[in-house]
Amino acid sequence: MSEKPDTRIGVDKLQQLITRGPFNQWLDFTVVKADADGLEIRAAWRDEWVVNPDRRYTHGGILAAIVDVAADYAIAAELGRPVPTIDLRVDYHKAAMPGDLTAKAKVVRMGSQYSTAEAYVYDKDGALVASGRGTYYTAAPK
């Protein structure tokens, strides 16, 4: 029996992959940690994230995007490549006020066709602001 080859990639390679896309560049992601326990990324605060100028909280779409990217790249850390999202569910726990956001993600199930990962987004004070779970298409490219 042959063992499954280790395709896990490190922080530097993940940083290169995550910053290839213009949207991810705009979100200004920094890969903080990537290991067997999961992935941690930071998104640098932008005033353009504000949905309500009077209250100054972050638009839910930004939080959903951070959940999606973190979950996707938790899988990418294991596969060596990012994968398309099939389904995404996000829960909002409290308003995310101005300040960098940190996402922690981990793979729940790695499958040959579909995989699942979850992510948690924290504000600058460490409070949980959003969480979610995504399903991703992980079949080998043709």
C-alpha cells in the first residue's frame, strides 16, 4: 500500500496563493499561521468595509468573504491549491467595528470530490464576530 503524498504547503506558499487575486489583495490578507491545527489569517482594516457611516460597523458581505477565504485556504494548505466554493453558510454574532479582523479556519472533512471547512472571525479585541462553514469542490483538476 502506498501512502498518500503530503501536499501540505507552508505559510510562504499560502501567502503567495492568497494574494494572487485582486479581491484578496484588496482585503489585504496576511497568513499568520498554517499547521496541522488549521489556518490563521488577518485582514487589514479598510474604511470601505463600513456599511453604516453613523455606526461604523463592517458589512456582512466582507465578513462572509473572510469566512470563505479562510475556509478555502485551510483546504488549500492541505491540497496545495485553492478550490471553488460550492456552498457557504455564515452566522453573524456581533457587529465588527473598525480594526483588523483575524480568521481561524480548519478542515472538517477532506474528501476526494468535496471537502468541508469552517472558519471563525474575530475582531481586534478577540471577540467572535462571525463564523461559518463551507463546502468546496476538491476533485483533481482535469
